[in-house]
Amino acid sequence: MGFRKYKWHRVAASAAELSWSPGDIALVEVDGKKVCIARFADGWYGFSHSCPHAGGLMNEGYLDDAGNVVCPIHHYKFSLRNGRNTTGEGYKLKTYPVELRPEGVFVGIEEGLFGWL
């Protein structure tokens, strides 16, 4: 797997601006595209707004105790760390890196032709 280059987008001035508690899923907009952000354990994770199976809105889902985001429609589970489907259906949820910096919360979008796919 090669080196990935990201363009970083500030989505909030601080984590508090997203006004959530652990386990909540925030919805932000990056270059006109909706991206979900969640905090789990000690990490921050970004992932697609819609489920790859049936298009469920992932910000309406929830996080389980194992670190998966659960789709609100069919309850398919996806790892926050890599987007892999953990309930065995074979789908993959697009993920995005999230960084907390002194200047705010940033989401990384892979540069190149297929960065949004």
C-alpha cells in the first residue's frame, strides 16, 4: 500500500464546538460533502455519511462498545478504525482521518482522483 496524501480541512474551531459527548456522532461538511465524526475511547474517527449497503444516514446510528458504528436501518456494523464491515456482509464504509490541533478539528481528504470514493 502506497503513501497517502491528504488535504486537511478544518471543520470546527474546537472539539467542544461540535457539542457532543463520547459516543455521539457529529455531522460536518467538507468541501460540500457530509462527513461523520465520532470520538471513541482515546481516538477520533471520520467516516462516510451514508451506509454503503442501503444508504442509511450514519449520524443517526450509534457506536457500540467494541468501537463500531452501527447503521440505523439494518444494524450493519463498521469498524471506526478501518471501515470494515464487522457483521460479515462484506461492505466497507469510507473512513477519513481526524486530527485535533490547537487550531481546531481537522478532517483529511485523500488527494487525487479517487479521494471521495
